[in-house]
Amino acid sequence: MPDTLTIKDNRTGKTYDVKITDDTIKATDLRQIKVHDEDFGMMTYDPAFMNTASCRSSITFIDGDKGILEYRGIPIEQLAEKSTYLETAYLLLNGTLPNKAQLDEWKNEITMHTILNVNLQALIDSFRYDAHPMGRLISTMAALGTFYPEAKNIFDPVCRQKQIVRIIAKIITIAGFNYRRSIGMPYSYPDNDLSYPGNFLNMMFKMTESKYKVSPALERALDILFILHADHEQNCSTSTMRVVGSSQADPYSSVAGAATALYGPLHGGANEAVIHMLNEIGSTRNIPAYIEKVKAGEGKLMGFGHRVYKNYDPRARIIKRAAYDVFEVTGKNPLLDIALELEKIALEDDYFVKRKLYPNVDFYSGLIYQALDIPMEMFTVMFAIPRVSGWLAQWQEMLNDPDQKISRPRQIYTGARKLDYVPIGKR
Ligand code: ACO
């Protein structure tokens, strides 16, 4: 059977054979379909990219119907149980797990690059005390790039690797310093003896003790959350990273752009929105009424639903389990009972069942962040920290992909044409 699609244009009676590769046709192959020779040719109309593959990628595999997520072919459940965030970041960026020497070198590189140029602190100092942490992160990341003008050499693999190390290393310092500044505390500097998540906690919470002591259970829970958030193929922020990067911008600017996309409440902002929602519900007694409101179209159940997953998000299952380990140390988050009951009722309700709406990664992650004393406005920052490794892996893959060019969608123009300019006195 030939791997082609035969299309008949009933406007002209002509038929066209279009090649099928990987169950996909090339949108540009449709351009030959025309009524008149001078026509532009057929396009596809796909707002929100519901059914358009924008790249070939070997980084992350998702089967949304079965609830499967794999990084470089390895199931997320195995990585969450056995790996660390930094090892997972290496896997995403390089394609395979590192051997011992490679992992040691990678961890050492990241640890050695956590310091920020002291001039950047002036920028952090200049934010108002109540500036949103995502606005701070986005601006500080963009500003960080100005310290490394060589970063524009994006096709030099050695230079590129240096920026990748810097971004992954320094994002925890940027997040920690901005938090300290917002609460009027002196900066807590990175400590090379600590792990990546431990160092982040140290830069957030160290007080007057000479050495910050990390709770192993909390450090591990945070590392698991970082692993689960590291990549998720062509989501809104990753696509933004690729689009901005396709203009050959430097990686700091591209990461700042991707972080901006993550900021929105329908994407990385949802974990914060979940806590607001659980607070608003206030008690398990109020859940049925809240669900009725959602079903009547008054708002959404935050942390539920996903463009790709039409089954339980595998990350939500792992996070739910990790939450119990954290609560053993910190005491139970009182919002947990509301979340559990809300999930139970929603999963039995016809509205949610019919639409295949299940808890997503954000439904339980906020409860853990809250137990770790991370302020609510910082939840999206907690998502951005590990996601930079995914953004950078996808960006690097794009730069090496000969199929890719500057991103530039088409439009269907619906406005007026050929009007005359009317002088202001005659309008
Ligand atoms: N609560 C109630 N109804 C919902 C929800 C929800 N959380 N999500 C989707 N629906 C309904 C829609 O109203 C729609 O109903 P209809 O067919 O009667 O019109 C149907 O389910 C399909 O939903 P869409 O909005 O078309 O799905 P889409 O793929 O565009 O949106 C999204 C996905 C944005 C994640 C959506 O489910 C949502 O807004 N969820 C809440 C926000 C959230 O948790 N975001 C985090 C996503 S995960 C991440 O970014 C890490």
C-alpha cells in the first residue's frame, strides 16, 4: 500500500497525491492545490496548534490517552524513583544517562556556576518589595544574558554548552536572591557542599546558622518535583522557547520568553490557582456546590484537564505519593483533605468523566510547595527552575535540526482591503 494521501478538490475535480510520513502530511505539500494558477494555494487552519506537529523530536514521549510520559524513552516513574534532577537534566540535554565520570563532571560544573555577577544584584535590589517573583525571574534572566555577550554564538557547541550550564546553575540563585530581597533578608550565597535542590533551599531559608541543614526528605521531594517538571514536549512555554530561539536570539532571552509563557494561569500559573481555589472552597462541605458552579461554566476546576492527557497525568500520581512523605516531616497540609475529596467527587461526575478531565501535574504540587514554606506567588518559579533544562534541550535540538527555520505562521486575513486614508477632520 503506498504511503500517500489522495486528495480530491471538488472545486476543480483535480486529485493530488501527498506523501505520508509518520502519519503526517507536510502542510506545504497542500500549496499545490489551487483553483487558479495565481492562487496562493491551500493552507491548514489550526489555531492553538491542536493538530500540527511543529518539529521532529527525540526528547520526550507522551501518550496522552494512556497516561504515559517518558524522557528519552525512560518512564517518568523510574526517573522519579531512581534519578536526580541533575542526572535527568543531563539525560534530556544529551540523550543518554551519564556514566559516573560524566555525572560527577556535570554536577561539579553546575555547582561551580551558581554565583551571580554582583552587578546583577543591583537589578534584583531595584524591584519593589511586592514585585511578582515571575516578573523578577523573567527580567533577571534576560538581564543575565547581558553579562555574556558571547552567548549569541549559538552555533558554537562549546559556547552553547557554557550558557546551558550557567542558566541551569544560576536560576536557583536568581530565584533565591529575589525571594530574600522581597522579604528584606540578606542574600544567602550558594554552598558548594549541597545538592542542587538543597542549595536552592539554602538560598531561600538559611538564617544565622553557619551551615544550612537540609532535611533529606524535603530535599528528595523537591528533587522529584524538579524531575517531573523538567520537560513536557511541545507545551506552550517550550513552543515559545523554540519560536523565540528560531530567530537565533541568545538562550537567556529565549528562556526569558519561555518563562513569560509559563507565567499564565492556564500553564505554569495553575499550581498557584489551585491553592486559591482550595482556599476559596474552604471545607469539604462546600465541594458539591463548587463543582456545580464549575459545571455551570463559572470558572474551571484548576489543576484539572490537559490538552494532551485524556487520562490521569502520571506526574500527578507521583506527586500525590510524594506529598505524603513531605507531610510526615512537616505535618499535613490542611488543604489536602479538600483536594482529595474534590478529586474523588470530580472523577465520579459525568461532566468530568465525559470530557476526560483528570488531575494534572499542578493539582497536588502546590500542596507540597506550601508545606516546604515556599510562598504561593513563587510556585510558578518552582516550575520554571527545572523546566529550563527541557527548554534548553528542545532549543538545542531545534538548532541542530536542518528542517527548522525562523518560525512564521500564516494567517487568514479577514479585514478590509484597499480603503482610502480619511483625513482626521472627515472621520
Ligand atoms: N474545569 C472544568 N471544565 C474544564 C476544565 C476544567 N479544569 N478543563 C477543560 N474543561 C472543559 C472545557 O470547558 C470544555 O468543555 P466544553 O467541551 O463543554 O466546551 C472541555 O472541557 C474541553 O476543554 P478545552 O478548554 O477545550 O481543553 P484545552 O485542551 O483547550 O485546555 C487546559 C486545556 C488549558 C489545561 C484546560 O483543561 C484548563 O484550563 N485547565 C485548568 C487550568 C490548569 O490546570 N492548567 C494546567 C495545565 S497543565 C500545565 O500547564 C502544566
